[in-house]
Amino acid sequence: MNTTKKMYVEAMRADTNYPVYRRMIGIIAIIMKIVAVLAALMGTVSGFIQMGTSFLYGLFAILVALVAAALVYFLAQFYEEAAHIIADIADSVTEANSRASV
């Protein structure tokens, strides 16, 4: 993204018409990322415990947990970006319509 576009988006986000929505986006994304980290930790611990009875099952549990955690983490990233895009569109439309009506 070039500097002009980046500055425009940052200015629009700083002066948004939907501050509560934007804060909720960040909070939900953080919660999703925490869930991803906890899933990775719990799955890894569970896998190591399972390795006591079967090494392959334990290894499989660790791999599944890490893949699931990575998926949740990247979905959180995607959700955050997509939700900001929706708010950006709403802010842009509001700004354009407010200029047209004056």
C-alpha cells in the first residue's frame, strides 16, 4: 500500500463514525488469538501426556492441536482485517454522502 493510501486509511480509522464497533473488532480478535494460543498449549500438553501410552497418538494429537491453533490464529487475523474493511467502507460511504448533501 502506498503512503497516501495508508495515511488516508489511518486518518479515516482515527476519525471513525463507529468507534465502539472498531474497539469490539480488536477485542474479539485478541480473544480469538488467546484461544489459539491456549489450544496450542493444551493440545501440546495433552499430546505429551498421550505419548505415555502411545507415541504416535501423542504426536498426532500435538500436530492436530498445532494445526487447529494456527487455523484459529489466522482466522482471527482474517476476521480482524475483514471487519475493519467493512467499517472502512461504511465510513467512506458516510463521508462521501455527507459531502454530497452539503
